[in-house]
Amino acid sequence: MAYGAHRSPLLPPRPDLTLARDCEQCLGWGTVVTRDGDHELCRGCQPGALDEEGCSGPGL
């Protein structure tokens, strides 16, 4: 039996790449991957990242 990555039912967030261009935290991608494998907006360069419900993980 083959196993693969499961697909998330939610679409990944859409970052503003202009803001992310020089960010050292996300390396210009505008998103970061959590310990659970989810994509979240980068808190360092994306202004709406702190307003989202899914961005309240410990240690981030």
C-alpha cells in the first residue's frame, strides 16, 4: 500500500510578494510552514498575518 501526503481542504494563503521580497524569515516566499505542515502567512512581512485565527501556534 502506498502512502502519500494528504491534501488540505483549504487553499494556502496568498501573500503579498512585494512585501516578502527582502524578508529573512520567509526568504521571500511570504509564507512559512508550521510544525503541522500547514502554510501560514509570514509574521515578519505580511501585515494580516497576526489577524488570522490559525497563526496562534506556540513557539512561533
